[in-house]
Amino acid sequence: MAIPSAMKTVTNYDDYIHEPNNEDFSSIPGDKGLPLVGHSIGFYKDPYEWALKNYKKYGPVVQVRLLGSSGVLVLGPDLMEQLFLDPGRNFSSKMGFMARVATFFGNSLIMEDFEHHRHQRRILQTAFKNESLKHYTNEINKIYDRAMNEWEADANTTIPFFMYIKELLLEVAAEVP
């Protein structure tokens, strides 16, 4: 089954972000659920049972509403592959996350799409390889050991925990290459 055209977005990276969100799900089977909460109660009570019930009633692509946000539930390995690999560039992470997490993640990797995302991900990949992570762990452990020795002098006093942890994290950020 192909993903319905109502779910497709504009794919020109320079222009799509200025397109209005497509929240007209009228061509997609399903319902909006209860007023205000939508399908939230059933979903949070038992998400697996809720998804199975919707799958049996409407099929593998269903419109949903959770806590006032409308969306589409896509079920099944073939549709998931089409959605996550997105060879036709029909789906935008940036457009999907912008309203909810842009304040926290701004222009981070999760907020990028298509070639720009792929390029940035390749740049960052070496930082998360096994050898790099082992190096970070060794360096961080050295800093923690040093901090524990310094903190031992304050063992029997009340300490400003937040300030200790904040200073420790700043040290890690500044010293770990």
C-alpha cells in the first residue's frame, strides 16, 4: 500500500519550509476521537491494543488525534520502510518536529532534512564510533576521579550540589577533546 498523497509534502529543500502544513486528513480513514483529548486515553492506556484496534477497523494508515495534535498512524513494515527511508523525499523531520521541539533543538541535526541532514550526519559520525566513545569515556572518568578526590574534603559538610555538578559538567565539556 502506498502512503496517501494527503500525507506528502513539498520536497524542494529551499521552498518546502514555507509551505503551509497539510492537516487535511479527510482522505485518510479514521476519526478524531473524543473532544479535546482525541484518542489519548486509549493510546496511553494500552498503545499496542489501541493501534491493533485501529488497524483492524481502518487499515494500516489511520488519522489520529492525541492531546489536540492531529497526525497519521502508519502501521506495518512496508509502510514503515517507505516512511523512514523516504526515497521520494515526501516527509520532513523539520516540519514534523518544528512546532514541538524547535525551541530546544533549533537547527540541530534532528531538525534538518534530505541532503543537508545526510551531510551533517556524516560529519558527526566519527564522533560516535566505538573508538571515539572509548576515548571520551576514559577522559571523562579521569575528570570524575579528580572531582571525587576534591569533593572528599567536603564529605562531612552540606554542599551546594547543583553548583558542584554544574562545575563538573563544564569541566567535562571544556576538557574532553
